[in-house]
Amino acid sequence: MAQIYPTEASREALEVFQIWRGSSELFDLSQRPIYRQSFSFGGQASNAHGYFIDTNKCIACGRCNEACPQDCISHDGARAIDQSHCLHCGRCLEVCPAGAVERR
């Protein structure tokens, strides 16, 4: 690269972009269930998002459990989605007859 961009001024072309603040998620699909981790940098707040179950609307029919490819929905009493394993595929939302699953 030093031969192609010999001066400091010419090497500025190599700097495509800079990100000063942001938030994102890391998905490790090599394990089952998947591993998901949210992170932020530059002082950006990390907003929790994903699919959540409104326990007041849930009728405990079990359709979300059957549809979840990661088996990350607990079925002990009130339903809850383990966010560290959720793929955000939305299958639970699609099959819920009570409208208890929400995307936030």
C-alpha cells in the first residue's frame, strides 16, 4: 500500500468511514442455542429490543414454543423469551393467537 499511496495525503483515500458512536448486536450461530450479545460504544446507549411476551395477554397455548427454532421461550408458568438466545425471527409473533407477542 505504501507504493500505491506514497504520501500521507494520498493514504486518506484508504479511510472509508469512521463510526464514533453506535450500538449493535453480535450473534454466534455456531452454537445451539445461539448466543446473542448487545453492545454499544462511544457513549451510545444500548436499547433493549426484540420480542417480548405480554403475560397479561398470554393464554399459555404453547404455539410460540413450538414455533421457536431456538427453544428460548420458557414455559414455566408465565411465558418469557430468553433474549440471549432469541434470533429475532418473529415466528412467535406470527403464531400467537392472542396477540401476546410484541416486537419492541
